[in-house]
Amino acid sequence: MTNDFEVEFTPDADAQGRIAYIKPTDSEEAHRLGIIPAGIELPPGMKLYVLHGVDGRVLGYTDAYASAYGAAVQNDLTPVSLH
């Protein structure tokens, strides 16, 4: 799976300590969030790791926690896990 990270920063995001949340997400939630387009099916039980900004925006997603964590760190964000 290709990682998809498009991180954009606004002054508000920078002012809030540059925290990013990593949340495990199933395919139903990914479709609801609009991360995965309608008509695209993921394997049953597949888990994505979605990187969210403090304001809840989706910054990117991947199929591996380590990739989400690495993307946060590479973009000067402090990653925090959500369960």
C-alpha cells in the first residue's frame, strides 16, 4: 500500500504545539471520513493509521503505525496515539 501524506500547516496548527494524533481506523471509518473513495474496497479487517491534526483534519494515512509516526516526526509534529 502506498502511504498518502499531504501535510499542510496553518499558523493555528503551529501555535498549538504541533501535535498530531495517530488513530487506528477500519475501512468503514476510512470511507466515512472520505479517505478511501466510494467504490474502493479494502481487504476485510484491514486497519489504517490516520494522522490527524489538532483540529481534527486528516493529514494523511498509511497501513503501518510506524509510517504514520515517522511522517509526523519528519514534519516536526509530536505524534500521540489515540485508541
